[in-house]
Amino acid sequence: MTVWERPEPPTRPVPLDRERIVAAAVALADEGGLEAVSLRKVAARLNAGPMRLYGFISTKDDLFDLMLDEVQAEILPGERAEDWREALGGLARRTREAALRHEWLAELLGGRPALGPNGLALTESTLAALDGVTDVDTALRAVETVSSYFIGAIRREVAALRAERASGLSDREWQRARGPHVTRELATARFPALARAVHEGSEVDAATSFATGLEWVLDAVAARLDRPPA
């Protein structure tokens, strides 16, 4: 029986339900990441004994599934997209926004399909935008392609934010501190392509980089959808 199908036990003596448990777990993760979440810590935040939680959740993986589904409610579209491009682009942007609010989300993206009610609704709304546009297999590959892009981009951005906090240096400060080493290496002429990128490349922020890459991926998907079947 999955966590979605398990009935909730009585709430005495301390009132408990999955909604309160998940809210406490999300708060802990927002404060300290997934490593800060355990059934014992969630129970302590709710002033309940850890064994009480096992009536609702059998494993930490169950808890993570519930947390993921809770945040996926924030990613659901407010209204039906006008076309597939708006649907997939909106999914990417809303997922990034949710991950910047809940950085731990990046660690849970890209695993097995989310089977909670919000996860299923999110998948339904995404596939519905491609219904009638192409065949089912092509639609699935299109969603996978765009998802692979934004999940990778989100993980990279979140990792950079965490590294910045851990080092106490902004990205620019970190680059400046390592500037002499990079300058010496580039002066050897062993890395001409890298030297050109460093000296001639434009510096853009994470949001611009994400938006640009997303448009390129959507353009590639559009080209594939417009191609006549083999």
C-alpha cells in the first residue's frame, strides 16, 4: 500500500494529520535541507512521539514523496496553457521558482514518477497540452527533453547558491580570488578556447542563462514536432 492509499489513524492524544506532518517536514527542509529532516525531528516539532508518525508514514522516503507532492502544488498551472510551448515553458519556469523557494526540491527532481495527487495533475496538464499535436511517444520524448534541461539547470543553480553560502564568497568574489591562478594557466597557451571564452564571453546571471537555454530547447522541440513523420 502506498502512502497515498494508507488511511490516517485517530488523532489522539496530540492532534496529527498528514497535512501537519508534511508542513513541519517542509519547514525543516527549508531551514536546513533534506539532511535536516527525520521522523524524530518532525515529531519533535509537532510535540508528538516519533512512533506516532509511523501510523501515517512508514519510511523517510514516504515523507519525501509527500513533501515533493506538497511543493508540486506550487508548480501546477493556474489555468490551461494556450499551446504546448507555453505549457512546457511554464512548467520549467515554475519549477525553477519553486526550487529557489525550497532548494531541497532540486534533490528530489528527476527520480521516479511522482504519483501523488499534485504530481499526477501536473503530468496530466503537461501531456494534455501536447494531445493532438503529435503522437504519444513523441509527446513523451518532448516532455523528457525539456524536463532534462530544466532539472539539470536548476540543480546547477542551486548547487552554486549552496557553494556560495558555504564559502562565504559571492560568485564574483570567488572568481577574483582564483583569478591569478586562472591567468597563469591561460598564459601557457594550452587552453586557447577557454582563454577566448574568458576574455570575450559575456557574463549573464542565472535567470538569463536559464531563460536562454529554455528557449533553445523549446526551439529544438518545435523543429522536431514540425518534422513530418518518418
